[in-house]
Amino acid sequence: MNTNLDELIRELWIGETLSGLKKFISVPAISRNFDPEWKRTGKLLEALNTGKCWAESLFPHGTFRILEDQEKTPILLADIPATTSSSIDPIMFYGHFDKQPITVSWSAGLSPWVPKEKNGRLYGRGAADDGYSFFAALTAVAALERCGVAHPRIIGVIETDEESGSRDLPSYLKKLHSTLPSLSLLTILDLSAIDKERIWLTKSLRGIVKFNLCAKVLSTPVHSGTASKIVPDSFDVIRILLDRIQDPMTGELKIKEFYPRISEEQKQRIREDLASYHSNTNSLPTSPTLTPRFSEPKDRYFEAAWSPSLSIIGSAGLPSPQQASAVVRPSTTITISIRVPPTADIHSAVRKLKSALLDRPPFGAEVSISDLFFEEGFVTPELPASLKHECETACREIFGQPVGHCYEGGSIGILPLLKQQYPGTPFVATGVLGDQENAHGPDESLDLAYTVQLTQFLARIFKAFPGDRYEV
């Protein structure tokens, strides 16, 4: 039966599934943080409609609804009825259809909005992050039905705000909870794969703090021959403020609340998991002369998953070199992103951060914080022994390798709410994202062979719940 199931999944991916994913990629459904006109352009809604039409062709007996709530970003709710008489609770899968912006230029012959297959990969924005998840989950269910294998009720929740912080999804989920009070399983497919030799289950994710920091020193630009040094440069003010919260040589944050509450036993378990990571993974496109802060793979993974880190991801008030003139600028604004380890006290950390940046501003400059957003990290609940066994068995059947366990450096802010709303529900948190997928960057792509295997894994997990067959 698994041979037939695997072959059918492969055939579906080569045909109608891949065709549906390509149509999705062609929609420039940029997340609202990067497209203030998202409601007028309607691209988020168009992306959901693309997925809805594809799903309806696959499941005429399913229900697929696009939900809109005033000014909130829309979601797609999929509901496929159970094919078993078992009273088991539904399985829910989660993903998102909003996409990151183009960022920098893509390679010749590749485009964010024109899907292209090349060397076993599908290129296009949103392919791996994470439009594929909807298509993979439903392909797994379709294959089960066509093979006559029973499955419980399947619920899919696809949002269009994840890349902007999932601010709208909580209200939808709270309404959904009244009609869906309990689940047997939650599958999250927006996560990493350290390599493509096995299924990787994510055990934790970092949280995030993001904000704009502005330093203002003048009301209008002044000739640098007149004002320089007398008026402290606003960039100097920013530098002083950054030194209050981070050591630029080590990258260490100076606010202790950003560090995780973690026992030595937990650290040891994490490092044991990290010992299985291959030394040739996590290669980064560094410049030839750069010396990374951490060279050992285990150290690099630990720092990327269980230590805080600060990145400056944007700026304003700095003209391009071509437009720079000999003036002292009125202000400098930078956008700061701080990744926060799981179990850190993020609320206390944010309070200390604001105090460190706003109290006693250098030279009496006007210092302000705006667009502050933060969400806590997440530790995946331990899988029940039976489900852990099913995951191991499925992974060995497909890959000939045991399941891997990884720790995510990014964040999915909705997971704590899902855990709170569905206490005790196991999470199968996995995905396809690795170095070559290049999510958020140019040339984003999806490894098609691995995605087929991940779909085969999902089908086995879904199949394990009812434990019986039905008549096709």
C-alpha cells in the first residue's frame, strides 16, 4: 500500500499539484508590511483564490472558504470531511500565502513572479516560504483517498499576514475555536530542514523584537563646514545607543533578560541533537575574507537557535552615496531586529531595552522608538510515544534514516496561541527550508524531490490516526 501511495503522491506532484503551486507563485502577494496598498491591489485575496480553486478541483466534497473581517487580512479555511467512522478529533495544518518582497535582484533567467523549474528545483517567491505547505498537505490527503485509506477530518488554516507578524490570525482562530474545540494533531510546515536526507522535526523557535530607533539632532540640514562636530551627528547618537545594548565584537547582548532560562540538562540535550548535524551544512554566502564569530557547526547552530542576536535590517535619513551632500543630517533612523531565544522573559527584556535606549539620551538628542513589535519564542510540546514511533517509522521507510531534531532560529508568532488554544495537542513541526531555499532572499526555490518525500511523510502520519480503510 505504501508503494502505491508514494507513487501516486509523486504523480500528483508532477501534474496537478505542481501546476497549482506555479499559479500561486505567479501572484505577487506581498505581505502588508511591505505593501501598504494590499487591500486595494487585492493580491493577498487573489493568492487565496488561486489555492481555493485548485483545492476545490481536488476535493469536490470539501469546503474551502475565504474569510474576511473588516480591515484584517483574509484567511483560507479548508475543511475536508473524515472518511472514517472513528470519532477522532480533526487534524489541522497551518501555512501562509503572503510573501516577502523581491529584495535584491534575482539571477539571470529567474524571477520572483515567474515560476521556473531548473535542476530539480522550482524557483519563485513563496515557493518554499511557504506556499508549498498547502499543496503538500492536501496532496497527501488526496493520495490517501484515492488509495482507499481512511483519514480523520482535515482542517487547513492559511493566513496572509505571517510575514508581517500574524497580527490578524488570532481573532480568526478564537472564532474557529467555538466550532473546533479540540484537535488530534497540529502540523506546521513553515520550518527548516538541516539537510534533505531525512525529516527534521523542529523542537523550538526563537521569538523576535522589532522596532525603529530614531535619533534627531537638528530641525533641518546644516552645512557640515558649519555644524560638524559642534552638533553631534545623529549616527553617532545611534552608535552610542547600540553600544548600550550590544557588544559589536562578540555580538552578545548586554540585557540579561534576553537570554533563555535553560538548565544544563536542557543544554546537554540540545547539544546531543546538534551532534547529528553535518559539518558541511549551514554554509553561508560570506565574503571571502570574513571570519564568522563561530566556526564549529554545533556552536553555530546553538547560537542561531538559543542565543539572542541583533541585526540592523533597515535605515532612513541616510542618502545614497550618489545623493550625499556636505550637510549634517537632521536625523538617523534604523530598524532593529532582535531574535530572542525560547523561554527568555521577553516582556522584561523589552522593558529593559526601552529603558536602555530612551533614558539619558546622548547629548540630549531626541531619541524615540516606533513600530515596536515583539512575540515570544516557542518550545514544541513533546510528541506522544505512539506518534514519535510513527514519525520514526515513516522517516525510515522513505529515507532509510532516523528523524532529525532541529532548533529554529526564526519565529512563527502564532504557535504560542495555538498551544494555548489547543492544550495537549501534539505538534508535528517540520519544513523544507535550508540554505539553498534562500527564503526572504533572491532566487528562493523549492527542492521538488524532497517536497515529494515530505508529502509522503505527511500521508503516513495522517494515515496513522484512523487506523482503518474505507471503500473508494
